[in-house]
Amino acid sequence: MNVQAIIIILLFAAAVFYVGRNLYKSLFAKKGCGTNCKCGVDFSAIGPEGKAK
């Protein structure tokens, strides 16, 4: 195997690891408000058109 093939294989493995890690984190997120879900935001000041009252 030449050096170019090894570099391509390592880059491909890194990309697969990155995508797999992001997929895992999105499917098995922490429970509660630790994932920036904005569940504690008060939306009562926003009108039906999306503008402030």
C-alpha cells in the first residue's frame, strides 16, 4: 500500500467516526435542558405574527 492510499483511508475513517458520533449524540441526547432546547424560554411576549407585542 502506498502512502496516498493510507492517507485516504485514514481521512475516510475520520469522516465516518465524525458522522457516527454526531448521529449518536443526536439520537441519544441527554435528558433535561442540557442540550440547548430552549424549553425554559418564555414565549408569551411574542404575538401570533412572530413579532413582539
